[in-house]
Amino acid sequence: MNHSTPLGYEMKFADFIRMCAELKAKGVTQMVVAYPWALGDTYEELIESLSRVADAGLSLHIVAPKDWPSRN
């Protein structure tokens, strides 16, 4: 299977991409996001974000409060 970055991903997730690079450069090993949907609105965006987290060698933690309603 060939991997291709979703159209417009780099612009939409520029801050996320920059954060992955900065954390890797600083030797940080863990990334925290507030909500799962911060990683993408579509399956393709989610997979791209998870791939970038893995490529940066980061562990991912999602800390949405339990009382926050799911967006699913």
C-alpha cells in the first residue's frame, strides 16, 4: 500500500507538524493532546498524524476530560 499525505494536510496541521519536529529536536519523548479530534477530522488525517507522531519517536497521550461529550 502506498502512503500519500491527504490533500491540504500540511496547511491544516502546520502547528501539529511543527510541534512534532520541535519535540523530536529537543529530545522529548511524549506528546500530549487535549482531545482525540486534534489529530484529524478524517481517517486519512488521523493516520497521517499518527504516522508523524511515530516518525518523531513520540508516545502519544490524549487527556480529554471524562465529562467531555464525544464527537463521534
